[in-house]
Amino acid sequence: MSGNQDLSFDPKEHQHLRYNPLRDSWVLVSAHRMKRPWAGQVEKPPEEHIPRYDPRNPLCPGNTRASGEVNPSYDSTFVFENDFPALQPDAPDPGSDQHPLFQSKAARGVCKVMCFHPWSDVTLPLMKKEEIIKVIDKWAEILEELGVTYPWVQIFENKGAMMGCSNPHPHCQVWASSFLPNEPAVSDRCQRAYYQKNGEPLLVQYAKQEAEKKERVVVENSDWLVVVPYWAMWPYQTLLLPRRHILRINELTGEERDSLAAIMKQLLTKYDNLFEVSFPYSMGWHGAPTGPHLKEDNSHWQLHAHYYPPLLRSATVKKFMVGYEMLAQEQRDLTPEQAAEKLRNLPEEHYKTRENREKEAQRK
């Protein structure tokens, strides 16, 4: 379709392309494919019976890790150097005398692991808001500490075995690098170009537009907005945005950290309630680059967090990024508007809290 919109076009019925301004790329939306029957791979449901403490779990308080280090008996967040880091601070430089088809550069950095809570049987949506605030405070502290030296500090969480998380304990990772990685480099270029052309940060303007339209909003409060982005590639992908212009997570006020904890708990509760399972995802924060970039004008940047969950039809059926997605471009079936409506209409009470409440009522 080109030119003016065809009056017969229905985004819920007809395939179309959507532009992702953060990556300067297009996503194919094929909503009609949701009608097809599924007879493909079914993932094994995740283990629901996780012990609060496991003497074999290297992330639990008081346990010994692979490095021989013993964890303290922590009662809140706990940060330590990754025992198997992808980046190390003292790697040698490969040199500059290279063929243009066989280039390499120095890569240095540090990798940390951060436990959210001492108990293995809780996740962020099951934690108290005050406990989540401590996680946010620690994120800000780590960014400030590592951002003095490194151009990029990537905070990310892989939740669930489906996302490659091998340890059932609430935690995230922080990788700080001597280079700007591919995704933030593309995002930096796109946000800069938009700012230069329009005079307002891309995601600041986008948040205002989405707040007015409402159709892709999942949850919101006075400081934050969560939407299924117009250009989402994963079925229930969301974008967490502040309402005011903020460059980095360490710049959040106390009130904004409080409301961030509240909206994270709301969003992640809805995720879990969708299929009544501990919802797997990869998430991460993007903000203005650090290190040498701290002295530069980064007004084009806006702090935001991406949530990329793989589940599509049920707790056991996930979206595969294969074939066409790997060789041509991203494609999705469910429209972002349909996904947002589903998430928005889910209850605010966590299904496990409801189940426990119902069991208590039956005992009485």
C-alpha cells in the first residue's frame, strides 16, 4: 500500500510494515497469521517449586561460588564481579595494521552480577516496592561508578530458562565496555538525527504521543509510561519511558525512583498474570553514553528500558526469530495494539498472591 491509506485497510487483518525510529528499520506485521493452528515446538513449563534457599545455588547468601569466593549473608541487594566475565579490564590491543576485511579492535571492560534479593523463590513482581527501590538505587550507583571510566554501562536482566538464565535466583548483570556496542550506537545515531531535525528528543515526543493516543499504553503513572511500542517485534514487548527528559538512571529523583518501582511491579505482575507463569524476558536500560561522553551534549538521548519477552500463545509456545526474521527482517503476528489491550486488561493482583489469599480463605 502506498499513498493515502486505503479505506479498506484494517491493521488487525492486513499485513503491513511499521517503522522503528530507534533502529532505522522496518517490522512486518502479519496479524492474520494468528488464526493459523499451532503444531510446533512446545516448551516445557518452567519449574514453579523453587526452594527459598538452596545450598548448591552459587547466588544464595553464605554459599561458595565457582571462584571460591563466599557470598556474605546479604539481606538486600548484593553485587560481585562475574566469575566468568565476557569482558576484562586488561585485555591486550590487537593492533591497527589490518586488512579492511579482517578488522578487530580492543575490547576491555568489567562484568558484574547483582542479586536483587536473598531469596531464590521471589522475582521482582513478588518483591515489595521498597525492595525494588533498593534495586533501582543500586542500578544508579553502579552506573555512576562504572560510567566515570566506561563509555557504555549495560544493565540487563535475563529472566527464565527460556531466556538462557541458568540460575533461578532474582538477579541481573552489568557489563561496562570500552566501546559503544552496536544497539546503543544505532540508537544514538537515530536519536541524534531526529533531534537535529525536529528540535525535541525522539522518545520525549513519542511518550507524549502515546500518552494521548492511549491505544498502546499498558500502565502509567505521573512519572512513567509503559507501552507496547508501535514498532514492537516481540509479541508482548514493552517500552518503559519517563515523562520528563532524563538522560541517565542516576539522575532520577527519589519520587521518580518510587514511582518507577511501582510501575515495574505493575508491569511485571501483568506479565506473570498473562499465562499465570513466571514470565520470561530479557530487559535492559538504555541511557546517554558515559565515560568520555559525559562532557558532550547528549540532549538527543532519553532514558528508557526495553522488555523483550518471547512467549506468544501460551506459557509453552514462544515466538521464534528464525528464517525470514534472520535473513530478511523482523516479523510479528499479534498487533502491538492487541498485545497492549491484553496486558492492560489483566488484573493488578499477582496470580500467586490471589491463590495464597484463596487458600487462606478456604482454611478459615
